[in-house]
Amino acid sequence: MARTVVPFAGVLFAAIVAAFALGWWLRGEVAGPASEARTHKEAPAPQPAAAPAEPRTAMPDPVELIERGARPPRVLDRLEALEHELAYEAHVALRARVLDAAEAMLEQRRVEEATALLEAYCERWVHDGRAHLLLADLYQMGGRTEAALAALYEVLSYPEDATQAQRARDRIGLLERSHAQLLAQRREFEQLVEFYERLLNLDPLNDGYRIAAAEWLIAAGDEDEALAQLSQVTADLDGRAARLTQRASLSASGVNTWTDGDRLLARIRVGGEEMVLLVDTGATMTSLERPAIARTGGKRVNDGVWVTTATGRVAVPVYEITSLEVGDVRIDSLSVLGLPQDLPGVDGLLGMDLLRRVGLPALPGEPASEPVDNLERTR
């Protein structure tokens, strides 16, 4: 029995080994072609050669575009595009070159081209003081004074430095005075009022503009509006607003008044004679020079009164004159002082005795011009 089992076990073991070897061989034969096929399928397909990149077109220089006469929007579009690509210093330098080109156009009298460029430029870079100064020059060359003033006030809104701000202020003052003088020579009073009203829109706190507007309102015959303007003045440093208030009040009463420097003058009629008097709110009585009194036929009624003047106490005779006309007010007779000295350019002083009768109120704090007051009769 033992001899039979041993050979059978050996044969069985040999068969198992042979079957395993056959399976291993068959696996290699099948896997090899499959792997090759898989490797062949996964190999990347050959790609066509890439076309060479086209070279980037260089952006034209804005200054060159200006010199070629390109339209401003195109020039500024280029500059704005460069703003996003360049460093801050490079962008500022490039803007300076554009303004250099605009300044060169101004010097060449290419006014329309330079104006179009700078107007478009200032719409995009609104706080560029140099651009607004150049634009003011162009407006002035074209006779557009108010547009030039508006451009200069833009400089004052955001000045780059104190020198630039002072330059703008100086030019504003020069333009304002020259334009007002031109309109005054033409006696265009209503245009003067409108001019100063527009300046007040640019600078609402400017008392000088408000006082000037009031002065030309009086000249145009609108005393009520002048008084309304003067009531808003906050700083009357030289007393001009007070004098204009007096003038407006007198003009409203029909008195012919005007200013001569810092003096307020009035024209009245005395005894049929036309005379020019200096309005003096510090004088208690009206005074006339003795030659003027003689022309009117005035009579001396008193040897004199002691009068305290700016030069001291003096004795001044009193005269009675008749038939005075001060605006719409007529007076039959009035006592006046007879002044011995000559008053430059006038026949006497219009005192508060007459001013109150024509409706002028006394103004507190008004400085007196050669006051005549504290009357005391001589014995």
C-alpha cells in the first residue's frame, strides 16, 4: 500500500508545478502585447509647431501725437493708459511733457489747439495748478476774462504750493481791476454789477467784491439792493462800506453824490448857485467857504462861535443863507459857518444838520473828516 501512495503524490505535485508554470508563461505572453498596445495608445499625438508671436506695437508718445496735431481725447487716452502701467514718477514726468507741449503751442499762438487740449486735460486732472494757470492765459488772450478768473480760482482751490497760490491771487486782482476799469469807462454799470455778482459766486466771503457790487448798484440807481449788499459786509477795514451806505441813503433821497478816493461828495444848490460839498458826518453844522457865501448873498448874523476843529479852537462867524436845495428837500433858510480857509476841490462841508433833514441816519463809529462840533458862542 505504501508503494502505491508515494508515486501518486509525486505525480500530483509535478502536475501542480507544471500547471503553475504554464499559467505564468501564458500571463506573460498576454500581458506583453496588451501593455504594448496600452503604451501605444497613451503616446501623445504629435502637435503642429506653434506660430511665432506677433511683435507688440509700441504705444505712440503723447507729445509726438500732439506735435502731429492729434485730437486731445486720443492724446489723453494714451496718457491715461500709460498712467496704469508706469510708476508714479514716470507718469508725473509724462504729464509735465504734455503741459510743456501745450505751453509751446501757447507761445506759437496756436490758441484754439492749446485751449482744446488743456480743457480736456483739466477735465481729467482737475487739481493740476499749472494746467489751470496756462488755461487762464489762453482765456485772457481770447478776451474771456471771467473764464480766466474761474480757472485761477481752481488753482486756489488746490494750490500745489504758496508761490503758485500767490501767483493766482495776483492775477485775479489784476484781471478784476482791469476788467472793471474797462466797463466803468464805458459806463456799463449793469454789466459791472453782474461781473461782481459772478465773482461773489466764485468767492462768497470776499467783502471787497460785495462792496464793489454795492458801489455799481448805486451808480445803476438801485440803492435798496446796494444797502442790502452792504448790510452783509463783515469787515469794513477802510470805512468804504460806511461811506457807500451814506451815499446810498443820500442817493435814495435824490441827492447827487459820488466818491473821490476816500471822500464822499454831494452836489447841492444854495441861492441858485450849484456847489460841491464834502459829506462830513462828524460836523455838527454845515460850513461854506466865505467866497461861496458871498456868491449866494448870505448875511452875517453873529460875530462868531468858538468851534473845536482838528487843529484846535477857532472863532468862526455865522451866516444866514436862503433857498437851499438838497436832493428832493428844499430849505428856506439855514445858519452856516463861514470858513476862512480854502478846502481842496469843494465849497464847504455838508454837516449833520442838513444830512438829518434829508434822512441820513448817523452811523456809529464813523470817522470824522475835519470835525466841526462843540459850538460855543463868543462873548
